Amino acid sequence: MNRGSIGITPRPTRLADESYLEFITSFRRLAIQEMFPKVAEHGEAALAQAIEAGEVEPPAEGKSLDLAQIQRVFARNPVTPTFQRFVRTQQEMMWRRTRESFFQDADGLMAAMAHAEEQHPERIHIDPDFVEPEYTRCEIHCQPGGYTDDPIGGIVYHYGTKVFYEGFNDQDELHIELAQKATKPADRQIERVLDIGCSVGQATTVLKDLYPQAEVWGLDVGKPMVRYAHARAVDLGKEVHFKQALAEDTGYPDANFDMVLSYILFHEVPVAKMKDIIAETYRVLRPGGVFSIYEFPSNDKGQVSASNQFLIDYDSRNNCEPYSPAFVAADFRGIIEQAGFIVEDGPLLTNPFLQSIIARKPQ
């Protein structure tokens, strides 16, 4: 059943599944890269015409258009519902076939994770009494079982997101960029690094490559994610620690880390928890430490385009992202500043959709 890997990406258990999922990758690429730009172009132009005709009220300075008006105008384009159906359908097809394939080798996958834990029990930290809060048990991205409830969810997530990234992250290229661009403390003293919301540890292992003398930790709420991340790191020969815990209650000592990184974590939690996570990160960073944040766009200054507002709203309702609309509407940078951080723009990323933020803890 185990067909090995291509580089560091596992292969599905059957060639037919691999071929099918390559088709789904091209299907997704068609919807996201070719259809949505046309939907956005048409929708933005139609909105401009509706504002000029007095049909839609223009937004106040520093504010965005009302979402209901955006939805109404975008819906006039007959391609829009086709795009929406394609996005949902390819997502369902992706997860269904990915899980069906790897489930064929479920016993082998579970045995491999257990073996990795026997080899290096000191690098995996799971409290048997830990209970995942209900808010963490959503099936984000429509993944069956979400991050918490499917024992083989780690490898399903790994290959499913390979398809999700349309072939651009097959060898962790995206996570390499994020880790390389993570901002260092001014004094360049890096002894401990934390990757919060690490999922299967793709950025975590890269951080260890970049800072081989540092103690590197990945933290995630999902036990299936943590177990697979640990097994993957052991297989790659990376000496990394993984811990199952809440990002808002990590259990680490005060001022323990020099650097913290997060990638698309905050739009997947309620705003109240987001504030708690930022406060907890401030606590575990040492004075002069740096928090590198890569995240969805937030609309605190009315700077998110109408087409991106349309896409994020659709994504929330049809891709199981229940917390993203409240995140987008929140004053994200203001919340980070309120926690005590000094906030700056982060380095530019290959993906222009994401915002990049540097949050420094004062000395």
C-alpha cells in the first residue's frame, strides 16, 4: 500500500488515486486562477457602474462597500455561480479521494506514527487528559474530521493541501519562504523558536534547518496533526519538538522564545480567542523577541477589495471557515498593538493575498 514519496510529499496508495488528484489539482487551478479573476474583474466593473448610476451607495472614506450590495452585483454575472459550484465540488472531490486512498493503509500509517514515538518520545508532548474545545472541532476547509477528530488526519491534510496549493507547495516551497522571511530579533540571539498552529510541521522543520542550534517547537490543537508532524520530522531526520496544546494556553514559561511564527492561524479562531492567543504569544516571547504573522487580509482600514470580500464571504460559508468574516472585519493590527507589541509591515510575500506583519516585544 505504501508507494513511498516524491521528494518529501507522500504518494497516495494507488496510482489511480494519484492521477485522479492531479486532475483535481488542474480543476482547482482552472477555478481559482482562471475563473475567479474574470469573476472579480466583471464584479468590480459592475460595482463601479452601479455606483456611478446611483444604484449602489459609495463607501465612506476608510470604509468598504456593504457586503450585501457586493453579493447582489456579483451575482448578476452568470459565471459567478459556476465558479462557486466548481470551488465547492473540487474541494469535496479532493478530500474524499485523498482520505479514501490513505485509509487503505491506515494500519501502516498508525504504526509508523507509533514507531516514531517509540524512537523519540522526548520530542512529542501530548497530555492524555487534554480535551479539544468545541470551537476547534470545525471541519475547516471541509476536511473530514477537521484537525482534531480523524486519526489519519495529518497525512490527509498534508496531501490535501498539496492539491489546495495547486502544485506550488509540493516540496514545502511556501513554508520555506515563510520561514526564511520570518524576522529575527535585533540582537540575533536565537535559542528557542515556536511555530504556533503548526499543522503538520512543514514550516517547523524548515525553521530547524535555518536555526540548527536552536530548540524548535511546533504547537497545534490537533492530536492527529501533532502525531503526523512528529513522525514526518523523525523520518526527515529533524530534531524538532511537537506539542498538542491551545495557542491561547501553551503551557510554556514566560519569556521562553526568541521568535514565534504563525501562518493563517488567526482567521480560523473566534476573535475573542485571537486576542487571547496574541496575549499568550506576548507572554512567551522574551523582551526584544519577534512574532512573524502571515494571515488573511483584514479590513480595519477598508482596504480589502470588493472581490476579495466576496471571495472571503463565500469561502466562509462554503469552505467551512466560520470565523474568517469576523477576523476580516476586526482591527487586527490594533489588537496586536493593544497586547503591547510594536507593529510593523512584514516582508513582501510571493502570495500577495496574504498580509505580512512583524510584531516586536519591547525590550
